[in-house]
Amino acid sequence: MSIISEFPDHDVKNTRYVHYIPMKNSEQPVGVVSWVSEGLAKHFHQPDFVITVRLIDREQATIDQHDVLAEIVQLVANKNKKHILFGPGSLLSLAECKDKGLDSKAAVLFVSHPHFKEWFCDSDLDIEWKGEPMLACLLLSQAEAEIVQACGSQRYLSMLGNLTNHFPHPLWSEWLPLDSHIELFNSKTCQAGLMSSKAKFISIPEGRVI
């Protein structure tokens, strides 16, 4: 199933798919909903991206009724018009999003998407793709965004990979935080432990200006 949202001001569109993705740790594929942007690379030299959210029964109605994540595509296009581009490791605040459905999410983290062809082109979706680099967007809570800002995206992603037992890190988000996420990412001890490490870290700015 696909639903297309178009943004005529930007010549960009956003298509929503409800589909399945393979999981390394399970024989059964997992149901997800994905938002795939199209037109950012063509018009702004910004890699197009995918937002994938794992479906849980209690979340299905919310996602079906409120296509809240389409607003993120429009927000990125607005930034692109101001010559701000996003790549792997970039953090985008969602403070400018007006949709109340995003209240629990404070930011998105852009990462490379090495499985785009497998998930979207070699599947029943059969999406046409010319091989351009694609990004995945991970939805972050305020606590998670603070960890990325303080310790860098690589440390956060390594921690997320360990937490979810999916390496190097998952390419999807949870619509509602898991209990383990809440305990970990609200832990000041966790942040203090990361900050005290001898390894160097950097704060990632919002995109890059050209």
C-alpha cells in the first residue's frame, strides 16, 4: 500500500509504504511503515532519505490516521532551499514541525542506508532506483538527541546497536520508546560514562552549509 504526498513548492514528493523488512535475528520479516522522499537529490543535491518505523498493533491506528512524518520531508526541503544539506551523522531538530503527533520526537539523525535496494527494489514494492546514495532517518527523543550532541553520532549508534542486538545499528525507529530505551536514554550515568571515555568525540552540527 502506498500513499503519495506532494510538495509543489519544492518539486518533492513523499511516498508512504506499509511493508515488511527482513531481520537478521528472526526468521520472520517485521512489519514496518516507511516514508521515502523523491526529488531532494534532483533539485537540491541533497540525498533522498527513508524514515522507517516498526509497527506494533497499538501504533497501527495512529500511523494510519496521521501521516505526521511527511512533514519532516517538507522541513528538509525548506532547509535545502537555504543551502543547508544533510548527510550521514547530521542531526535535524524537529522544533519547527507543527504536527502534534511528533511531540515525543525531538530530532532525526541521518545515517547511510546500505539496504535500500534489498528493502525497496528487490521486494514486492519494486521501487525504481538509479543507485544514488540514500539516507535513513532515525527518530530521536530529547534524551537521545542530547547524547548525540554531547558524544557524537557514532557513540550513540554503537550504543543503540548493542541495545537492540542489531549491528552495526538498526535502520528503523520505534514509534513509542521501548522500556529499555527509556531506562537507558534517561540515565545520567550513561551520559557520564560516555563523556568520560578516552576516545575523542565531536558534536554534530545541523547539516552543512554550502
